[in-house]
Amino acid sequence: MTRIIDPIALAKALIATPSVTPASGAVFDVLAAAVTPLGFAVERWVAEGVENLVAVRGAQKPEGGAPHFAFAGHLDVVPPGEGWTSDPFTPEVRGDLLYGRGAVDMKSSIAAFVAAAAQVETRGTISLLITGDEEGEADHGTREIIKHIQVRGLMPDLCLVGEPTSVKRLGDMIKIGRRGSTNIWITVPGVQGHVAYPHLADNPIPKLVRILSAIAEIKLDAGDDWFQPSNIEITEIEVGNKASNVIPAQARARLSIRFNDQQRGDDLIARIRTLAQSIDPNAVVTGKVYGEAFFTAPGTLSTTISAAIEKHTGVAPELSTSGGTSDARFLSKLCPVVEFGLCNATMHKLDEAVALADITALTAIYADIIREIDAG
């Protein structure tokens, strides 16, 4: 059913409801109240303090071949920090900008999609997959949504994630992939002792230094046409030694690896473990994979999105795999996924702000995307 929704007013309502990660409660009430009159069936649940929402309109796999098109996003925001010009949770328009935490990342994008869905009658299925756990650990957010829609038989054919991908102006970049991410912790044990009696101790620092030196020499790959080379960064070295005359009992380091689709997270952890233990068999290496790399080859989804962007902005977007991770890393296991949203210059910053004209334009772009995909 068609209905007029003002995306700026909805964005203001969402911003005015504080939702520092992990989010639940009132901010989901605002969204549910907006989509229910549009014919969406809303399901909400809380897992470990995190709320998730799935809203679906239309029959799953109806006759005629119209696809199931999903929009994914998050209502949680990062903490605002101190030093804002105005209250971060009181949306304020100054000039042609709307200020507030979440204005860019990504409450205005969600508001634009809801307003777009209100404008378009669809033959197929359209859904919103919205979590309150994207900015945090992401353990009970989109992963839980995927489990839920798999059980309910609500698997999408195509998915758009509304992350702020634009750089200098709306529509100049969309993401068709992202690098993977893993953190690795290395602990080298030693024997504590007095520096004047080194023969009675075992200093772990030189062994850790040799390990890190070997890691620094690793060249994982050269990248390819779509991805930059994978990189290993040493992000922390720590021994916890407060005394100048004590050989420490252990030394620790942390690595962060951002990797392209030529690598796998678990393989990288195993490789670092093998290297470290070749230098010190007692070294302990643990790791956590936050997401694998994914890539959606240019095709129907990216072409449709690009055409809508160019129609309303005159910009031909760059197809990119740059930047950090997003929940698209999970959704890419279900179907082709592309990310497109607002300009990201102020996301996570003080005085986060979005251009009012960009919210309006994004709504028009999203409406065209819905129409074209629903037309099959």
C-alpha cells in the first residue's frame, strides 16, 4: 500500500531515541510504528540484550517471478562522546544539515528506505532486516536475523545494505565487497627474574621480537583487480613490566589482519601460529575471525543501483571493496549483496550530520531500486 512518509521527520524520530550499542526497545518501537501501516508484518525479539527486527511485506516467492528484495541495516549507534555543539540525541537542523548521533550511520538511510517503500506498490516480497548490534561485537545481531529468516523460509534473492558508502557526494561509491578481518594474540612465556642474574631467568621479549620481525616480512598477496593487498598490522606489544630491573614473565602482542578473498581467516591464524611456534615452541597463539572477505561480482543488483544513482544525481558510482567490515559479510552468504548509502565524512564523529537534500535524494534512489528489482 502507498502512503506518504517524510523521511526527514522519521530520521529525526529515530535520532531522538538514544540507541547506543547494543540497542533495544524504544528505537525499534519508532521503526515498527512506521512500517506496520505500510503492510509490513513485523517480528521483534531480544537476544542477550540485543533487539532485532524483521519486517516483511508481500508473499514469499509469488507467482510471476518477482524477487524477494531485502534492505539491511542497524539502529544501534556508537557512543556520542563529549564536545557536541548540540545534544547528540536531539535532532537539530542548522542550515541545510541535520545533526545528531546516527544521522549518517545509519538512521537516515533506514528512514529513506521506509519512505521509499511507502511510495512503491510491489508484486514480490520486500523486507527490512534491522539489528541493534552492528557497532558492537555483532554476535547477536545480523547473525541471529539470518538464523531467524532461514527457519521462517524468508530468504532474500537480493540484499541492499544501507551503510554510508558515499565519499565526497551522494552516490559516488557503492560497495560490492569488503575485506575480511581477524585479530590474533601472541603470548610468549618466560621466567621472571632479576636483570643482574639473567641466567636464572628467561626473557620472553627477544623471542617475541623475532616472531614479530618474521611476521613483518610476510607478504600475503598482491591483491587483484577488485581488492587491495591483504595486510598484517602489529597493533599492540605489552609486557606489563613496571620495574626496570625485572625480566618479565611473559610478553604479548596483538595483530590485526585485513584480508581479501584470496585468504581465509582461520588459515591466517594457523599460519601465524606455525611461524610463532617455529621460533618459540611455547608461544601461544589465539585468534578471532570477525568476518571473511566477500565479493559480489558486478551484475543485476549493482547495475540497478548504479542506474538509479546516476538518474537522480548525475554521478556514475565507483564500484569498490575498500573500507572496514560491515554486516554485509554475513548476508553475503545468503544472496548477492551491495552496500549503498549516505556520505560517510562525519560518521562516528562529533557533530555527525547529513545533508537534508541527500536524505530526499536517497529516498528517490531507493524507490527506483525497489521498482526496478520488483519488476524483475
